[in-house]
Amino acid sequence: MSARRRDNAGRDQRAQALLFFALGDPTRLALLAKLSRGSSCSIVRLTEGSALTRQAVTKHLRVLQHAGLVRAVRRGREQLYRLEPGPIDDAKRALEQISRQWDAALLRLKAFVEE
């Protein structure tokens, strides 16, 4: 494997690790669920019906932004956040690939045991 491919593979793995880290928190999943309803939301709207402070929500949104799951747009004095679905599709593809690898490994094990 060339150095360039190794660098790209390492970068992809780091991006996937950030993505799964961001998805691994119930609060962040709840924020993504609110954002998945379609429209952009402000911090005020994202904290409605929650015991979380604006500062806590901001912290979680930064993690989601860093993973590429959320994009912020400034409108006047407000920051509006919206869901970026691309990384979720990437996560789905990564999980499907892992699933195929496990299926293949289990088939090899089954063949070995049945010999």
C-alpha cells in the first residue's frame, strides 16, 4: 500500500472514529433527532423541553459539528444549526462493510467446523 493510500485510510478511520464518538451520546442523538425534523434550529429551540443549559447544548453541538453531522449558519444575532446527512450515510456504509466482513468470517468458521 502506498504512503498516500495509507494516509487516506488513516484519515478515513479518524473521521469514522469522530463520527461514532459523536453518535455515541444520548444527548447528541436527541439533538440530531430534533434537527432531523427538517428545519434549522437555534440554541433556544434546541433546549426547549430539556433540562440542558444552552452552554451544554452548545458543547454537544460543537462535537456534532466537528464530526460533520451539523452545520451552523449565522442569521443576524442567532446561530442556526441544521443536520448534514452525509456523515450518517457514511456511518451506515461503514457498518454495512463491517457486517459483510463478519458474515464472511462466520461462513469461513462454519466451513472449517463442518470439515
